[in-house]
Amino acid sequence: MLLLTGATGLVGSSLLRRLLAEGTQVRCLVRNPRRLGGQRVRVQIALGDLTDPPSFRNALRGVQTVVHLAASIRDQPRGSIEELNGIATWRMVQAAQRAGVERFVFFSVLDASTHHRARFFRAKALAEQAVRESDMRSTIFAPSIVYAPGDPWLTLLERMALLPVVPISGRGRAIYQPIWAEDVADCVMAALRNGEGEYNERFELAGPETLSHTEIVRLVLRSLRRRRMLVHVPTPIVSRSLRLLEATMGTGAFATWDEAELMEVSMISTRGSADAEGFGVTPEPMRAILAQT
Ligand SMILES: NC(=O)c1ccc[n+]([C@@H]2O[C@H](COP(=O)([O-])OP(=O)(O)OC[C@H]3O[C@@H](n4cnc5c(N)ncnc54)[C@H](OP(=O)(O)O)[C@@H]3O)[C@@H](O)[C@H]2O)c1
């Protein structure tokens, strides 16, 4: 039995499709089973929440492998970014060890570090440490930006493309190697099939192109065939406005400063797409995927 968290998310939904096609028995820890769509009748459901550790214990019964994808880049009413990404992963690792899980697969982020300026990266660094130091065989994936047409990030960019000018937080010079969610899911499947790897493995997942934030926005505009002027909004103005918005609208805010800040920090692997290619996956360029939509 494999426990998958985050099965309703971008990577999780692509991965779940593949796991079920291969006949793997999957249990999904979810907050709302409806968000699994038609797949919910093909999996075991464990109702749970990252902020509710007792729910992990039930979910882990009889599980050999955990793929822990659930995460959040914004604070939630019941848990901060640190609790949802850092402490929850530590608790999941503890619970998995107690339940006799053999292998723990975890998604971090490129350049996670305890000294990083962004809270999400600091929380992921602590989570990585908990996974690495556990007694289980561990596989850590550290991706650059993961995208798929229609995902919340590209949808937000598409909505902004309706404005007469498109705002970009800061100078837009942070660089990324965007990787398609389907390529990421292929890498995870290949890693799961490989029972012979090192006891503690870490892979960086990056697409074939290095693009700045500004270049990504231009690419999206081109794929939508919209010509728009880009306006760089100074970071202090963006952070103050989004913090004010979050304070007034709470979790309903269309964007938060913690999310916007992720587009001001580069996520680059010096290995490029080598780790993905090691799994037999040749990541698609973002321009090719966007051109298909
Ligand atoms: N997307 C990227 O650019 C990127 C970059 C680097 C690293 N990563 C990491 O890669 C992994 C997969 O990312 P993704 O983009 O597929 O994530 P995603 O689309 O944002 O999905 C997040 C998942 O976590 C679940 N979740 C959120 N809060 C939860 C809570 N309190 N309790 C239980 N489940 C909760 C969501 O479930 P609901 O349906 O209930 O909301 C959803 O299934 C994550 O660990 C992420 O941090 C992603």
C-alpha cells in the first residue's frame, strides 16, 4: 500500500493517474475527497489534514511507501507556512517510522535553506532534514517551478493578461527552469520503480530552459497572443499591498506576499535537467507545452 498526500494537487493528480494505471494500491490522505474527482472511487480515502497529526496515524496503517506532496505556499486558518511544510513533515516522518514504513518520498524545493529569505524555503529545508535523518529509505525531489496549463499560477497570469498592462513584482530578474508536472510525475514513477537506489537519494528536477520571471510572463502572453506592456512594481509596494490585502480578505485573497515573493527568488539547478534525464525523462520546454494549449 502506498500513501499519497497532496493527490489533488498539480503533481499529485498526474502521479495518481500513473500509479492507478500501473495497478498500485493507493491510499490518499485528503481534506476533501470530492477534489479527487472520478479517481476517488479507485483509491482508499483517509480523511486528514496536515494540521491534524492523529489523522496521519490512521492513514499510515499497513503502508510500505509514503509519497508526501501535500504542502502550502500560503498560511491557512489552522496552520502557518512553517507548520504546514516544516512541522507537519517532521510529524509525518515520525508517524511513518512508528508505523513501519520502508520508504519515504518527499518533495522539497530547489535551494531550500534555513537561511533563505522566504518562509516556504526555510520550512522545506527543515522538512528535508527530518526526512534525510529518518531511519527510512528516503527520496527527496527538489524541483524548480512546476507548471501545467490551467494550473492556479498560469491561470492567474492569464487573468492578469486581460489587464491593459501586466504588473510584475520587483525587477522580474529571478531565474527559473520550469518543469512540466507530467515530466515530474514520470520522474517519481521511475524513482518508485527503482528499488536498488541509494538509501538516501536527492534529485533536482529542472526543465531544459532557464527563464527569468519577466521572460516567463512574456512567454505566457505570447501563447495567449496578447501584446501587453509589462510594468515592474517596486517590491516594497507589492509586499505592503499584498499584506494589507491578506489582512483584510484573509485566506480568500487572490494572492499573498509569501506567494509573490517566490517569484523574486531564483530556483536553478546547476545540474540542469540531468537528474530527470537519469530517470529516462527528457523534460519538455515550457514554450512547447504552452504552444499546445
Ligand atoms: N508547484 C511548484 O512550482 C513547486 C515548486 C517546488 C516544489 N513544489 C513542491 O512539490 C509538491 C507538489 O506541489 P504541487 O504544485 O503539486 O502542489 P499543489 O498543486 O499546491 O497541491 C498542494 C496539495 O497539498 C494539499 N494540501 C494543502 N494543504 C493541506 C492541508 N492542510 N492538509 C492536507 N493537504 C493539504 C492540497 O489539497 P487540497 O486539494 O485539499 O487543497 C493539494 O493536494 C509540494 O510539496 C510543493 O511544495 C512545488
